[in-house]
Amino acid sequence: MKKNSRVLLSVRVIPRSKKNEVSDLGNNRLRVRVISPPERGRANKELVELLARHYRKRRSSITIAKGLTSRDKIVEISD
């Protein structure tokens, strides 16, 4: 039987960037640049898609636990 594991990351999102990019700041902290503007959840959606590609996980295993309307977010990645 496999245990469900989860990781919490502190993420600083920079919307309206020139390119999509994930930068590791160490100590479970990331800086993520997304092209999308922070309107109607577009930047959040792009953040989840970008992290899913970066960590090779399904989008459904990545959720924003805190900070839906803030640039500073807590993101949960589960197996």
C-alpha cells in the first residue's frame, strides 16, 4: 500500500512576464514567471500548468492552498 505524500511550496508569482520560467530559490521556495495577466484566474491556471510540467505531475495533483489573489502563494503538490 502506498502512502499519499504531499509537499508544500512557497511560490512568488510574477504575472505579465516575457516568458514562463520556474526559478528555485532553495528551502522549498520558488519564483515563477508567467506570461498571463492576473485577471479571471489566468495567471493561477498557467501557474498550475507550468508547475505540472516542471515536476512531471498531473495538473489535478497541484493545488493552490493559500493566496489565490496574491502574488505570494502556498502550493500543494501531492502524489
